[in-house]
Amino acid sequence: MGNHVRIVEVGPRDGLQNEKTLVASADKIELIDRLSATGLKSIEATSFVSPKWVPQLADAAEVFAGITRRPGVQYPVLVPNERGYERARSVGVEEIAVFTAASEAFNKTNINASIDESLARFAPVLQRARQDGVRVRGYVSTVLGCPYQGEVPLADVVRVASSLHAMGCYEVSLGDTIGIGTPHQARAMLRAVAAELPISALAVHFHDTYGQALSNILACLEDGVAVIDSAVSGAGGCPYAKGASGNVASEDVVYMLHGLGLDTGIDLDALAETGRWLAARLGRETGSKVGRALAAA
């Protein structure tokens, strides 16, 4: 385990995309600006998918153009295809993320394409990104199970992650989309992928449906992972994964990391305050245990 861990904050995109009530663009912009002030270095700002599929993020261009981008902070956005890439680049995006799944059934439900079709769809996007000097991150969903298919073979996870890396993704995030994994399963999955890819090119993304996310993260940290996806206030879920709860809360992850003596560069109090602010905007209690504890102290 190294000393520094990078948090990729996915709250503004993965956290908000599943909200039924539309969140005002001004609130999205303020959320990202608040997160930028906490010391985070990677904040996934929005998604340039079709508004038809994710109405909550129909204001992607407006939000990205409205944020105050701090030096040294990356603001990746999700793009599904070349059209999304062009929209993102038109407002100055410098890092993108592409997404697929290790489950054929999930892919067909989520993006109406097979795994191979989704990878072929990304090929021209990655080619253009290379030409433009744009960094590309890759997501692999359902690495520990699928709501439609059930068990997902590790060989499929390895194949998809390896394909994304070979296509030019500098980092591949391995996502337990429905949050059913346990530490033993998470470690086995990570080791299978790390046998083919450098551990430095891997990140983990755990949802907390069964309360296992922190334990899963710790198991992966012990095997060398140094990049963790999380969402402030535990916001999120997946609109195509029935029963999936929110992402693991960034505040809880940072508290654990600091307790392990690891460096994140993040001001935990400022992050927790941002989580409470977001929860108030969404009309609910923060999903972060640490955030609630700090507020009560």
C-alpha cells in the first residue's frame, strides 16, 4: 500500500443522475465548485449522454461552462459516442470517460449494445481523443454481479478491462454496480485484472447496497489500488440496476484513509460540510455516517 490515494469524486455525475427531481444547474455548479475547494483533484462533472436517456444531466454543457476550474484539478465527463465527445469538447473538456459492462445482459439493457458493439463505438472516440490530447478514463460496470445476468465470470471482467486499457484508457475503474460484492470477491476480482494490467492503471468503484463498500475498498488497498471512486454524501445509484443503493460516501472513505495514515490531500471537514449541503438541497439526510457524526460533534 502506497502513502497517497487519489479520490475520484463522482457525485456530480453518478450521484445526481438517478435523482427523480431535477436539480438546478446553479446547484450543480455550486456543488462542483465546493468540491474543488476541498482538495479533491478529480471531480467527474457531468455526462454528455442523450437528454432522452438521462434528463437530469441535459444541462451538461451549461454546467461545465459555468464551473470555476481550478489549476491541478481534473474535471472528467462521461461521453457515450462521438456526438457526446463533440459536445464535450465544444465547452473545453480536457478529460473524458467511456463506459461499458462486463455483463452482456446489463450492456444490452443499459446502452442497447453488446460488449463488443460498445467497444467498437468507443474506438473513434478514443482515436479523436488521442489526436486532441484528451485523457480517457474507462469504466467497467457489473464486475461482481449483474441484476439481469447474475454471476459475471472473472474472465469477462478481465477481457473488458484489458480491451479498454489497450484502446488507450489511462485508467480503468472496476465497478460493483449493484453493491453485492464482499472483500474476498473484490480481492479476487482485482487480482484477476491486475494479472493482466498494471495496478497503477486500476481504480475501484463500490456501491454500498449491502454495507460492504469500505471493507471492499480496504481489501483492494491492501492489494495495491491507489485510486477510489466515491460520491459525496453517498449520493447515487444506477437507473438501470434495480435495487442498487448509492455510492460509498466520499467522507466515509476519506475518514478511513486518514485513519490508516494515508494521504489524500482532502480537507475532511470541508468535504463533510459539502455533503451536508448537498443532502439539504436534495431534501434528505446525508448518506455519510462521518458527515452526521461531525455535524453532531
